[in-house]
Amino acid sequence: MTADLYEFPLRIPRQAFSARNAARAGDVWRAFQEVALEGSTRAGWPPMRYREGDTAFVVRSMVVVHHAEATYGEELSARTWIRRMRRGTLCTRELRLESARGPLATATQEWVHVGPERKPMRARPELVAAFPEREDGTTATLPEWRPTRGPTTYFSFDVWYTWMDPLDHVNHPAYLDFCDEATSRALVDAGLSPLSLAPVAEKLTFRSGAVAGERLVVSTTPCGVIGDQVVVLSHELRVGDRLCADGLTLRRLTDAAPNALDHALGTHALGTVLSS
């Protein structure tokens, strides 16, 4: 371990796993959040130091590629470093999860440093100095896909007060939970088990924090396929006219026939190959 690279063991908690003993995508995101916090702490900036200064880093966007699903009890190794710091305000953090089986997930996070009013603000020099830049391997990138058309479905609910994070808004991994819940409900409506839904990759961008008591609407539209197993879904999460988050999830079914997922979601293939 060096000043610009932090490596340490990690274990994902039991509640993160589904009935088929696979870690849910949102909980892999929570594991990455812990990796980022641990990396910051080891650099001399634990959460309470930010709180004392009434500043924070908030996630602007995040891309994750899943190489394999984590299983409960598996000992993991985490690795994180800062790839780029811009103007003391924008920060790109790389994160990796591995096990004895090999890579499990690759993540790239874009963070924004914010001040007391939670607006972008240049970080103090001692904070910037604690996170030297390091180029180390590739960044997380969504694979190419073939575009499709499919019907948009909607899922809405009231945001709970007990979901609020230390910044008093919905924590960023929860938005991925909301996207996968919307997809799971569509699978149930199509007569398929949501238990077999498995993550391939995802990217979300966060625009405005949802807070307790608001009515959040998740719209989901199939927009692509990869081969005959993976479907690309576009999501928007809104409170009224305010866009809170948007992005893509790439999903497959672990125990279904070819094309079962895109048929269930009503997709129709087009012709061009796209990538993120």
C-alpha cells in the first residue's frame, strides 16, 4: 500500500444476499461506498473530519461492471485510488473488488466536493494533497449493445424517513435498488422469477437528491440487447418534474431460455450497435 493506493480485505454482510446466495447489485454499490470511505479514512479524512468542516464529497455518477457475483462468506480484496482530481472540486475514484476466483466488480465513481449549502466548492489544499492522482489500469466502461424499442413501465412510492443517509437524502445505492425493483416487478407481471435477475453492468447519474416524504416515480424502458441474454434498460427517477437520477442497467436471467428477458419486457431489436 502506498499513499496513492489503498488495498484491504472486505466482507459483504449477510443481508446483502438474495435467496440464491448472490449479492444484489445495490449492495455491491454499498460495498464500493465502504471501500471509498475506507480509502478516504486511510488517507487521513474519515467521515467525521468532513462533518467537522461542514463539507462532503457526493457522488455525481457511477459506473459498475460485474465480472462475477459475490457469494456469502467469500473473502474479498478491495483496492481503490484517485485517478483524477480537477480544480479541487471534481474527483474520479477507481475501485476494484476481487476474490480468490478473480475479479468480481470494477467501479468508477465521479465525486463532487460540496460546501455547507451542498453546492460545489473547491476543497481545502490539505484535502486535495491527501489524494494524489494515480493511473492504474482501465476505467469501468459499459459494453456495446444493439438498440431496441420497448414499452415504458412506471413504479412509484413515497420515500421513507428511515432511508435518509448522513446528508439527509436518499443514499446513491438506493437508486439502483429502485431500478432493479421496477425491473423485478415487470418480470413478475411477465410470469418470470425476479430471483434470477443478475447484474451485468450499470451507470447512474445523480441530478437532485430525493428526500423523505416525496413521491418518487421510476420509469423504465428497454433500450438495448447484447446477444440473446442481456437486456439494457433506461431509467429515470423523478419527483414531479424534477429529475433526481437517470441511467442504464444491463441485466440477464441466470436460469431462463435465450431471449426470455427481452421477450418478457417487450423489446424489439433495431440495427445499430451503441455504447455508453
